[in-house]
Amino acid sequence: MKILITGTSQGIGKAIAELFLERGHSVCGIDRQEKSIEHPEYTHYTCDIRDKENLPEISDVDILINNAGTQNEDDIDVNLKALIYVTEKYGVRKDIKSVLNIGSASGHTGSEFPEYAASKGGVLSYTKNVAQRIAAYGATCNSLDPGGVFTPLNEPVMNDEKLWAQIMEETPLKKWATPEEIAEWAYFLTVTNSFCTGQNILVDGGESINYRFVWSE
């Protein structure tokens, strides 16, 4: 199948692209950065997904995975608005088989920077909107919403011993996911799955269920 993935130059997006390539699929990647994957079945487009009018023309996309994201003043524009641009162009079409949006546990809990949490919360509801529309084509649309993942974006806390200890205290499984683990979830939700749609799948080590009840002994 032909897979289109945004944000493939590093982190989760790169891991997802490499997994699909390993399993025999053709992958197109869109990223602001230059390509970091060398494979005969990989095509890279250097493009800012916010540039709606200049998104590349890519036909016959079977699976769309919206992974590109940021964590700065551009959160709403990149994480939500550009995700919508990409999905409307490549994902809402009769030949699509599956759309997957990489969201965040923050979209469920509201925990994190205000614009980031808001952008990811928007992804959750937009996922349901797309799922309703492409169901007519027999296609699925879900969001995969990780908690902590070992990616370059998270290095400020990964490399701080004190902050890391606090994070582990709030994470019941006492660990974070690797990008490769998230890639397996992405593969399952788009290739293996054919019946789950319109759902926001939390993969966060139990972080979002850790409501601490404090009482006297």
C-alpha cells in the first residue's frame, strides 16, 4: 500500500515510516527538514504543512498518518490547522483506507502548555468528524494519543534528573514508550484494524488514570 506520513525526519514519524517500509509498503514523507531515511520505496517532500496552497500533489494514498507537530507558539497552526489541511487534501477521498492522527494524552487531560493542549484537544474532535465522513468509503479514522515518548522534543525533561523522577512518580507503569512502540500501534490501527473508528486511543503508561486519592490512615 501507499502510505503518506507527515513529520518523518525524526522521532515517532521516522519510526512509523521505517516500520511500514520494513513491512513492504511504499512510503511518502512530508517534513520541513531534509530527509533522514534512505530506502528505494521512500519518497521525501520538503514542505511546511502550513503552506496549504503548496502541498505536493500525491495521488493514490491508501493510508494517511498525520504525525507532524510542534510545541511552541505555532501549536494551533501546525498541530491542528495544518493537520486539517493535509487530511482534507489527501485523506477525505473515496480511495482512502485509513486515516490516523497522532494526538496526545494532553488532549484528554488538558495538562501541558495551553496552546498545545488546545491543539491536541481539537485533533480529538476532528478525528470523529473525519471518521463520520469517510465511513461511507469503508475507511477508518482514529487518533493515537501517546503520553511520554522518547523523542527529541522531550529532551528537556528526559535529561533533567529531578524532573524525570517527578514524571515517573506520576506514571503508573514507571516508563515511557519508544517511538518504535508507538509505530506498532500506528500499524495496527491503520492496517490490521478495520472496525474501530472515530476513537481516541490513549497510550500513556497509565498517566491519565493516575488520580491520587489522599486520606489520613
